[in-house]
Amino acid sequence: MQHASRVVTSNQPGPHTDLARRVQRALDHPLQKPVAEHSQNAFDAARAWLDKTRAPLILDAGCGVGLSTRRLAERFPDHAVIGVDRSESRLSREHGALADNVHLARADLVDFWRLAQAAGWAPTRHYILYPNPYPKAAHLKMRWHGHPVFPTALSLGGRLEVRSNWRVYIEEFAQAVKLATGVTALVEAHPPGSEYLTPFEAKYAQSGQPLWRLVCETLPRGESV
Ligand SMILES: C[S@@+](CC[C@H](N)C(=O)[O-])C[C@H]1O[C@@H](n2cnc3c(N)ncnc32)[C@H](O)[C@@H]1O
């Protein structure tokens, strides 16, 4: 098949039994790791850009090549859309000129989210699209909802949307949101039709894989799910 892409396989039959403990640990012990210089520089540049736009913010966390960032900017022309990814090679791939309301930042999200929180950023929309699943049970702490930075990412608020081709990832994420904030997230199948938001979405959908998403409003920001 032209677009064949493997389904996620895992030694986990369902949500991880250690999830609640990981989330509580993240809540009890905020991350102390120093911010990397390149992340600080990328954040400072993003902040200077955002201040100039004076538009409400949308964050595209783990944006890869930035296609979704561009598409979100088209869909929400009155917003400033910032895509963040740690991969220089992905971000530097040619995908056309950037519109005035798009900014791409090469930074580690573990740093960028903390800097955004410290700066009081409040995105109206926050996307985490097809994050690395780390499907081995032993790698729970590498998934965003098992990571110590998880409460920081949620604390930014707004409408949060997470998409994955691994249902367990979405179910776990929803459980973690509930544990950390009390908010119940909507979990649903999300066949994208032909309107792919990201290259990974296109690859998985064209391989016939079912896709899943979670949507929640982590803090009331005036926009409904
Ligand atoms: C599976 S790809 C998905 C990319 C894109 N969202 C898509 O759907 O096409 C996951 C992306 O997350 C990025 N990523 C993973 N961990 C990251 C981190 N700590 N900070 C920033 N980006 C990260 C990777 O570089 C990669 O581009």
C-alpha cells in the first residue's frame, strides 16, 4: 500500500495502572530542570513576535514541519499561531511562506511550556497533534500525560485538543486531565475525511488506521468545546 504505516503495538492492553501515581507526582513536584539556552532564546523571539501581533494566541505543540501551524493560521486568521518543535530538520523543511500570523519556534516544549506559564500566556486553543506515543509500558513517563511538565501544559488553559492513532494514549490523557484538574475531556473517534491537519494524520488516515482525539476546556477562556 502506498501510504502503509504501522499501527501502534504495545505491551499495554489499556490505560497504564501507574498513571494516577505519575500525575500526582507531577502535581507534587514541579519540574526544576534548568531551561536550555536555545529554548529561552526561541521563547524570547516568540514573545517579541506575539507582543507585536496583539492577537489571541493558538499554540501548536510538537508541530513537526509546521503544516498544521500554517493550516490553523488560515482557519483562524485573527489569531497568532505559534508552532513549537525541537527538531531543526523538521522545522526547516520547505512548506511555503509563512503568513503574517504564523511563527515557528525551535525549542524543547518542556522548557517552552514553563516559560509560557511564567509569562502568563493564555492560548485560546492549544493543539498537541500526534505526539510520539512511546507505547512501551515502561515509557509512560515519556508520554506528555506521564511527564512532570504535564500540569504546566494544562495550566495554560484554553481549548486543548490532542490527536493520536493510539486510542490508549488519548484515554490515558483524558484520565490524567481529570486527575489533575477535575475536568472531563471529550474522547471520540476522529476520522479526518480528506481535510488532514498534519502529515502524520494524513499518513495514518491513508493507511486506514482509526484516529482518536480528546477535546477539553482546561480553564474557562470564553470559547466552548
Ligand atoms: C510524531 S511527530 C508529529 C508531528 C506533527 N504534529 C504531525 O502530526 O505531523 C511528534 C513531534 O513532536 C516533536 N517533539 C517531541 N518531543 C518534543 C519536545 N520535548 N519538544 C518539542 N518538540 C518535541 C518531535 O520533534 C516531532 O516533530
